[in-house]
Amino acid sequence: MSFIRIAIFICSLVCIPLASAHSDQPSYEKQIGPYLLDIGYSQAPVPGQPVRFDFDLYTNTGADVNYASFNDITFSITKDGQLIVSQTIQNTQPNVPTYTYTFPTEGVYAVAVTYERGKDAPLSTSFDLRVSNVSGWIGILDSVSHQIATIFLAIVAIVVFTIMILQRRKS
């Protein structure tokens, strides 16, 4: 009976860090001052399959998150220093700007995003995105938060397995 309680407790601990604004979809987030830049994408990028990017901007963190206004974003993708695509997308509230792109080949692409905010200083970020024919969790693991969650999940699995072995030895 105590094992079931421990398992439920551990599972609830695992679920909290995995929760994000994009549910089970990968995303890149960067805090700049009071702003959280949040770039989500529809799937782990695979060559020849379209990936839908969405661009959010928030203030505050945790339970007190609010949408922050911005006029538009400039989105660019480069590979090996060569510009592949660059696009400015207007923010038509209440929807968030989106852009769909199909990566032609495998490799590491640099994604750069600048949020234009009228008279306020723009907010910019960039990150590397691995495009691979290996789909599923391997592509998602490019996100640092998912790497940390995976390590945490592995530690939890080891602890649960150890508890199971110790309980069997006692009986």
C-alpha cells in the first residue's frame, strides 16, 4: 500500500516540471528582464515536414503570467552562416503570430526572433534547432527544460526501482 502512495507522489512530481505553455509540444523560452519570450513549434523538426512556429511574449512568471503586447516579430533561419529565410510577421491580436516552415535537410539551424514593441526597445533571442530524421523524443530533447525533465525522470525511475527491490527483500 505504501508503495502505491510513493509511486503516485513521484508521478505527480514528474508531471509538474513537464507542464508548459505548449503542452506536449517543444518550445524555446528565454527570460529577458520582466519578459518571457516563448517560441513554440509544432513538432520535433524532420526534413521535408512542415513545422509551425508560434511566438508569444509574457510578463511575470509562474501563476501570475500575463500576455505582453508587441507589434510584430522578425523571424529568421540560418544554416552554416547562410540565411535560409527571413520574415516579418504582424501580431494580429488576439491571435499570436505563426509561421510554417519546411526544413529541407538534416542539420543544425540557427533560429533568431526579434519582438518589435513600438517605442520600447526590441527583445531578441536566438537558439539552435536540430533537424533530424529521428522523430519523437530525440528531437524534443534539444530543449534544455526537456533534458532536465528527462534526467529527473531517470532519477525517479532509479529511486522507484530501488524501493521495489528493498520491499521485496523485506518480505
